[in-house]
Amino acid sequence: MIVSFTGAQSTGKSTLLEECKKDGRFNGFTFQHEVTRWVKKTYDLTINENGDELTQLAILAKHLDNYLVYRNKDVVMDRCILDGLVYTTYLYAGPNQTVNEEVYDYAEFLFKTLINKIDIIFYAEPEIPLVDDGERSVNTEFRDGIVKLFEEAIKHFKIPVVRLTGSKKERMAIIYKTLDDLKYGK
């Protein structure tokens, strides 16, 4: 089973992933942490609103790699190909336009190829304040643009996301209910 969190930066995805690690419902699952930080660290590329074509190609390649590695395993991922499409769209159509049409087209192709292979997509609502951790962007205009693109993509592609809202405890209750409903066929 492939489970993924998705959403803008600083919405609690990593925190929820860490909580899932502690819970017995996820025994036997592998946990795949965020690809963006991995790409930044591994290739010394700029990320967030300063990303470019190389950044997005590396991120998209990592999303594909994650699917290929974990497609026959139980995994919880910090981000998925929806994130890859949304951030590439921002860099293609946003204020800086640092990604060309070919990279955008590839992102959309890869998104359409992989999105339906994810069993559960938890969308972390952006109700948590931006926190500077030294890597994520704290630019509110960038975050607002990303949130808008997430909402547009979810609606346009009719992606059946499970929306996580409220406190960490309330979000975890939604996660547990979703897993239980899937397990027991509700």
C-alpha cells in the first residue's frame, strides 16, 4: 500500500509522518522522507521559489524512483507526485518562470502516470503558521500561490485526497479512521 502526505510547505506533513512511525498501525511500513530536501542536500540545488529546471527534473526523478522502489511494498511518503506537479507548475507559470514548457509537460505526464498508483493521499491543510527551519520557504506569497495550485490541481484532476485539518491529534484521528475504513471496507 502506498500512502502519501501532500501539501504546501509547513503544513505538518513531516510531523504527521513521524507520528505514524510511532503507531502500531504502520508496523511493516517503510517511511520515505521528503524528496525536496534530499535533492537539495544530494545535488546542492536551489529549492522552493528559487528552484529551476534542474531542481524540478531531479525532484521528478526522485518521485519516479520512489514509486519504482516502493510499488510492491507498504510505504508512507512525505510527499508525492502531486507535489512535483504543483511546484513545477508554480515555477513554470508563476512570477519567476524558471521552468520551461518541456519540464512542465514532463511533470504533468509523470503526474498522470503515477497519481492513480497511490492508495491514499492525505492533503495537509495550510492552517499551520510558516516556521523557518533554515530550508523551507517562509515567503507567504509563495506559499499562498502553492496552496492555490494544490486546490486547482485537486479539483481539475479530481484527485480523491483525504483532507487533514485541526490539531495534530485531530489529524491523526482522520488518518486512523481512513486506514480503518480501507482495512474494513467501509
